[in-house]
Amino acid sequence: MASSNAVVYRLQGIPNFAKTFEDVVNLLRRDRKHLYDAYEPEIFSLATNIPHARGLAASKVATLMFNPRHPTIRRSPRTANAESILDTTLGPEQILKVVNGVRDGLVLDKDFLGLTPLNDAAEGGHEHDFIAISGIGSHPFGSWQAHGGDKRFMWLRDALPTTFPFTRVLLYGYKTELQNSKSFQRIPDIARTLITFIESLSRSSERQRPIVFIAHSLGGIVLQEALVQLTHTISHVKDLGYLLEKVVGAIFFGVPNQGMAIEHLLSLADRNPNHRLIEDIKPHSRYLDYLGPQFEQKLSGKIFLWGYETRESRIPVVSLLLIHQCSH
């Protein structure tokens, strides 16, 4: 079991009157005394959340960790005189159960699906929105942290808003797990969901801000698909072309425009329904052969920057260069 204090959580449903990290901790204390006695919640961000439907009350979202206050002493079952020290009293799933078991509107998760704002832009000027999209088999939050080490730092949350104080930073999370997946989603399905969340973002304020994306691996393909779909939205149903107008461009990292090695991914998927999604990103797939020209032709007016791998992948099963430089 992973140590609970190594997990970063997302807390939603925070009332709009909460202004400080201490306010959030005080809300968590209510009716959760046994959890608070064992763990000290450490809040890292507090931001205005994005309502996903019209008419929803404004609320806030936080990122946090639970730090053990002190080791727990437990009597050994073998002898009444011996004692053992436990590192934690609750695992991550138990912490989720305790927090969500109190019906006060607070909702804790560690999946970070959908849009997660990491900050509110500096007072007096909200100029841009910056949306980060992670890749295949990765975590929407954890994929932007260094491997191993202290999980208290995440550069999109802790460094970027300092460098660009008038920019709001958001994560977009979608299900990308490979093992034990039951999802039939393919890339166009994920892209349509992304468009729905971008539409919610545009409705959340009277003024629509320019958007810059950063996308890694499969996230870059999902973004390209979403932008191409937006060029096709002028129809009798809905015109979402205004969303495309607000997109300045994107920074792409390790995006398999010409495909990637998928053998190890297929072995992880193990004939799950998501194997069709993986097949779509193999070299010379019909899907990528279609998407590439569409993207180049229809999005030529936007600004795109591309980065590529220079080290072997750390994905388990095999160590290899997943995406060749010429794929960009």
C-alpha cells in the first residue's frame, strides 16, 4: 500500500467563503476528529473551481496532502509487553472514505479527472488560461512532478503562477490507465469531452481569456483532435468556433504524430477494451494518417512549439525510446 502522506489529493466542494488554507483545514476538521488527530492536512493551493453546468453555485478546489502527526503505537498481539510502531493509521483509500463519508459537500479524490484550477490569477489582471494535458498511462497531476523524491513541489502549481502571475493554470485529466481498464473510449471520444470542459471554462466568466495548452504524449494527440473537431463545429446543432478563436497555441512534448512503439503498451492493456485506442497511435495508423494533415491544414494560424525525447522511457516492462525525433 502506498504511504498516505506521499499522495496528493484534490478537495472539491469547498464553500466560496473559504479564503485561506486555514479555512480549508477547519472545514476538514468538522466531524472528522479521528482523522485530524492522526493526520495534519497540508494545503498547497486554493482556487475558484469551474462549474460544469449552468446555475451551479460557485465553489473552490484545493490540492493537499495528509501528513502523519506522529507514529502510532500498537500492542503486539503476541505479548502485552511488546510494542510496534506503525508508519500510518490509514491508507489512501481509507482517507478518501473518511472524508467523503461526512455529508458536508466536501469531495476528496486522487484521480484529478476533468478540469482542476491550481490558482486564481493575481488580483487586477487575469490575462490567460494555461491548460496542461498529460499522456497515456500517466496521472493528471503526478505526471508533472519529478519521479520520486518530495511530492510537495509541482512546477505548474508552485512555479508557473509566480513567473506568470496573471495566468490561471489548470489541469485536464482523463482516464489513461492501461491495466484493468474497462474503457471503450477512443481519441475522438476523449477529445469531445475535453471540448465540453473548455466550453464550461468559457461560461465560467464574462470575459473569455486566451488559452495556451501544454500537452504530453497522447495528450497532444487528444488536443490536436479536439482542435480539429472545433473547426467542424459550425452546424445546425451548435457553433463552438468561438472557442477556437481563443486558442493561442500549444507546447507539445513527446507527441507521437507519426506513431510510437506500442508493444509494451499492448502487453499492459492485456486485451482490455482500450487496446483499440493504443492501436490508433501505432506508426502509420490510419487514424494518425488522417489527423496529421487535418491538423496542419486547419490550424496553420496558431502557434505550436514541439519538444521530443532525448532519454529512454521509464514506463515499466521495457526501457526504450518511445518516440523518435522525426515524429515531430
